[in-house]
Amino acid sequence: MGIKGSRIDNLKTLRKIYIGVAIVILNTIVLILLLNTFFHFANPTLRKVFVFSESSFNENILNDAYPHIESSEIRKEIIKENDKYSLPFVYDSFTGFRTKAYNGKFVNVDDAGFRYIKDQCTYPPKNTNFNVFVFGGSTTFGSGVIDNETIPSKIQEKLRSEYNRKNICVYNFARPHYYSTIERELFVKLIVEENYIPDIAIFIDGLNDHNGKKIPYEDKLAAYTEGKDKLGYVFSGTATSTVISHLYRRFINNSALENVETNESRIFERYISNQKVIRSVGNTYNVTTYFIIQPVPAYNYDCAYHLLCKRGLLDFKGTKWDKTRGFYSIVANSTQTRNDEIIWLGDIQKERKENFYVDYGHYTAKFSDEIANHIILRMAPINFSS
């Protein structure tokens, strides 16, 4: 009887422990669900408090960014669709990551990895068309503007008008965060792996080339490959983890500059080396290549006319911008960058008294059109018979 009673007491104890653990686990799950639900709806408001971005711009700033668009609602919709939370990244072979396919009113990204432009040609590209692939970062992708206001869209529009040919097809393969090294990989991938060979390839760079110690998300890719931080993958991407991650980076461990290349000469050498590789591959496959050094707000531009700078909301100081200016100075004074295949646009803002940006560094629709025009004017006449 004593032994039986002892067993019963043990079972009761185990039952209490089980119930207690179950309650803790259930409450934890409920708390996580509640937190995620809260942060899912609160994130836009929290971002306005903790993140200075387009979502917090007032009407005066938006008037400078979108002078051709009067509707406040349309402006907000454009900003919303261009937001990085609306356009997350997905894995991409060889390059590591790309913008996820997206179907919106003003922003549309194909599953093949290119952003749509006005009168977008079908994909894969047809050999009967004259195909132009455009590569670059978020400025060329067109962050902050609608599909038909991007530089690649304007390039197609102007080429078709100049040569009176509707079969000129431009594909916007520019992607946020990309710079010359990743663009090199994408170019080779499209030609070698996917067998899509354009007639012309245009590379628009400069703003992101101070990056380069490693590609974005390389740490996550490495950890996944090595089987580390498995629990982190379960919660990564949730609304709660997004908020915690941002607050940690902002107030505890600011790692924004950890991927900045600090040697301007090395930035330049790598850029030139990438050009050589791209040009060599292009010559092998009979692809005409052009390399554009884009205008940036930190070089040869009066900050007093930048929509944020003139309001004291932003300056172009710090390591990142210093390295960008250093890189541009080297490019401007190098004999290696003075040939028909390199189009220098680093000075087109010089001494001009107007705003060219929709945020810290992405171009307005008007400036995108001007940049496209400069590119077309500097390109050699197209030989359609080759």
C-alpha cells in the first residue's frame, strides 16, 4: 500500500510538472503570436519613429521628390510598393540574392529577376529582337519611381524613337545592393548558364562600389550551408524578429559600415578588373558592353539643393561617403576610364541648382530620363546587321 501510494504521489508530481511545462509552452506560443500580430500592424508606425525613411516624409519633401505627381495617395502607394518590406529578397543562384517577384500597380518584378519597364518585351528574349540588358543597383532598378520612369525604361523608349524600331527590347536586370562584382556574376550567369545573349549590355555603377568585402546576406548563407543557427531560421522574417533586429543594430551594435571597403584604390582596381572580365566575356559572345559611372549626391553636387540636405535631415559625411568620393576622384583622373566603352556621368550635377533625388540617393523620374539620354548620346551608333 505504501509503495502504491508512493507511485501515485510520483504520478501526481509528474502530472503537475507536465501541466506546468505545458502552460509555459502554450503561453509562450500565445505571446509570440500576439507579439507578431502587434508588430505586424505596428511596424509602419514604429518605422516612422525609429527609421528615417520615405514613409516618414512630409508633403513638402514629397513635393520635391514627385513634382509631376499631384495625388498624395499615388505618392504614398509608390513609396509603399518600393519599400524594402514590400520587395524582400530571395535566394538566387550564383549571385546569392535578388528581389522577389512582385506584382503591383507601380512596381513589377518578374520571377526571372528583372523589373518590368514600359512596353516590356516577353521573356526569354527572342533572337529576332535587338536585346539590351541593363545592370546596376537600386538607382538603376528605379527605387522610388514607377516602372516606366526607370533609367532602363527610358533607354528603351529613346532607342526605339531614335532608330524607329519596335523590336529593341530592354531588360532591367538592375537589383538593389548590386555592384560591379555581383553584376559580373549575373552577366556571366545569364549568358553561360541560361544561354540568353544580349546584343548590348549596359552597366551603371558607382554608388554601391564602396561595398565589396562580402555580398549582403553572405553570413546567413554561410550559416545555413554549415547547418548553424537552425532555430534562428524558424523565427527569421517574423515581424517581431524584424523589430528586434533593427533595434539591436541601431542602439547596440551598429554594423552598417562593416561591409564598407576602406581602400579607395582597391575599390577602383576591383571595378576596373570587373570591367575587364565583363568586356572579355562580352567580346567572346559578341556582346557590346558599356560602363557608366553614375552621378551620386556626395560628389560634385551642392548639398543645399538636395531635398533632405537642405532641410538639415541628412548630410553626406562619414566613412561610406568619403570612400565614394575618393573612388570618384580616382575614376575622374584616371586614363584607364577614358575610352568609348566608359561613360562618365559623375559631373552632370555640377553647379546645378535643383533637386535630383526622391530620397538620400535614388533618382527622380526627371533625372532618370536625363541619365538615360546621356547614355544614348554617348553610345556608338547601333549596327543592327551584326
